[in-house]
Amino acid sequence: MRAPGGGRAAAHARLDLATGHAPRAVHRIETASRSIRRGGQVPPSDPGPTAPEGPGPGPGLRRAREGEPLTTLDGKIPPYIQKIAQRDPFAFNGRQVTGGLSTIRDSAWVMSWNCERQPHFKAQPKDQIVIWITGQQDDRPGDFVKKPMRECTGEEITREWLYHLGVPTEQIPEIAAKSAICLPCIMPFCTAFFMPRRTDDRPNIVPEHVVNFAFLGQFAETERDTIFTTEYSVRTGMEAVYTLLNVERAVPEVWGSAYDIRCWLKSIAVSRDYEKIELPRPIMELLDRTDIGGLLRKYGVV
Ligand SMILES: Cc1cc2nc3c(=O)[nH]c(=O)nc-3n(C[C@H](O)[C@H](O)[C@H](O)COP(=O)(O)OP(=O)(O)OC[C@H]3O[C@@H](n4cnc5c(N)ncnc54)[C@H](O)[C@@H]3O)c2cc1C
């Protein structure tokens, strides 16, 4: 998953050159209508700002999401990454290393991490790797670090991650201290993206009768598109300009993956790591008499 915006990248680079791991929750990224604040700590008891009405999850349901960029500084951690990803993180060949989020099933924090295409930043030194770590349950004690994730420093989060990577426990403190820099970020509004939405939750980009302003971004309504994508924001900007200025230009169509059975089948195959479904022979014979059998085979589902 790509990190949003350049702000965090720049801050991360800054930290890289400075003292090392960040203290806990150095950044607070609020993805709804609020801006990014830097340097503030989130007190452990702070439930975060009230969820926005509408697209927000509502009282009691809102859960902050925590995500941390981590930079490895030497050759100690990358072999563990390679062992799991089966790809050399230093190949720098334009390929993803983990190919999406790698979720640690047994992690109390429900930790996921991914190692995208490297180098992640233009100025990234050749001997460093940038990782993205997230936790869905940041209020539970970890498996190695017995503290809630949201109370942890970057070094403590690194320790927990190394534990799940399989680093021998006696080596963890030193490797976490010297071989990585981790910058914790709490995103109190992040789950707002994932909540169910109704058509009237968000304002239309150009509401009826409006001639001189528009709503842009993830919390404006545009037909059929899915939020949590940069495409969505770009589309809202195009729609706003074309509508307000009467520009006769079409906004690029939303890709109709939700209605395309081939996309569904491909997704099933990928989500099963291409492990084929064993169907009883009589059922398969029946399916093979129809187009469905051919499609299931073509996309690797059976
Ligand atoms: C962890 C995470 C992973 C993601 N991964 C992906 C991905 O893989 N692919 C993908 O397509 N999308 C991804 N996204 C979503 C994508 O990053 C966002 O949808 C996109 O950045 C939104 O762009 P935007 O320009 O609408 O808003 P933003 O990038 O949020 O920009 C809004 C800007 O407005 C500024 N601002 C806010 N209030 C004020 C104010 N009052 N005055 C002045 N400035 C203000 C903010 O500081 C910010 O710079 C991800 C998001 C997150 C949080």
C-alpha cells in the first residue's frame, strides 16, 4: 500500500538523518477533513477526535489505525524479509517485494507489513529498505512487547515486528535499536474510509444550483467509484472543473471491476494464493458443459 502524499515521505527522510526512532505517535494523520498535525503526542486515554458524521463509523465503532514507515539501516533485517517474501529486497528491479500487505495472522495487534518496490524514495540510499507496517488492534498488548501499540515508541514497534519476522528473541533489542528507524503514525479517521456509506452521506461534487464552488476528495460523492484511492480524488477535481466551467470533456470512466465476473474470478484465485479449489468430479463435469467451467479454469480458480 502506498503512503499518501509527500508530507510523510519528507518527514521520514528528515527523521532518517536525525536521531533515529521516533517517540510514540509523533505524527497524527487525520484523513477526513482535518489537516495533518506534526509533533503532537496522542495521550493513551485520548479516544481521538469525534468521528465525522455520515461516512465516519460513529460513536463506539471508530477505531484508529496505526501505520508506521520503517527504514532498515544495514544488512541485518533484509534476510528475514527475503525469507518470507522469497524476493531479494535489494534487487531494486521495479518489482514489489512482498506484493501487497503481508498480514501476521497470530499477531495480537493484527500487524501487517509490506515492502513495496524499492527504492521507495528517490534519495533512498542503496543499502536501506523502506517498509510500511500497520496494526489494526492498537489498544491490545503485543506478543513480544507487552504494551498496546498506540503507547509504543518506534523502537518497541520494531521489536514486535522483528519478533514476528522470526528474529531470535535475544537479538531483537539490539537489531531494533541499531538496524532500523521506525516512525509511528496514528490515523484516527482512517477507518472512516472503510465504513458503509449511503448515497446522501457525502455532498455531491457540485451540489444542485451551485455555480461557484465544489466539494473535492474522498468525502465527496461521485458515482460508482471507490474511495481510498488517489483516482477518486483526481476524478472529483476533474468533475468539479468540467461541471463548473462547462467544459465538454468526459471524465475517465470508472473501471467496472465490480460488474466483471472475470475480475471476481481473478481476485478469488489471487486471494487463495493460486491454490485451486477441488470440486467433486460430477460437479466439475456439469460446469464444464457451460461457459462457467471454462472461466473457472481460465482464471485458475479450479
Ligand atoms: C495509509 C494509507 C494508504 C493509502 N494507500 C493508497 C493506495 O495504495 N492507493 C491509492 O490510490 N490511495 C491510497 N490511499 C488514499 C490516498 O492517499 C488518498 O485518497 C489521497 O491522498 C487523497 O488525496 P487528496 O488530495 O484528496 O487529499 P489529501 O492527500 O488528504 O490532501 C489534502 C491536503 O489538504 C491539506 N489540508 C487539510 N485541511 C487544510 C486546511 N484547512 N488548510 C490548508 N490545507 C489543508 C492537508 O494537509 C493535505 O495536504 C491511502 C491512504 C492512506 C491513509
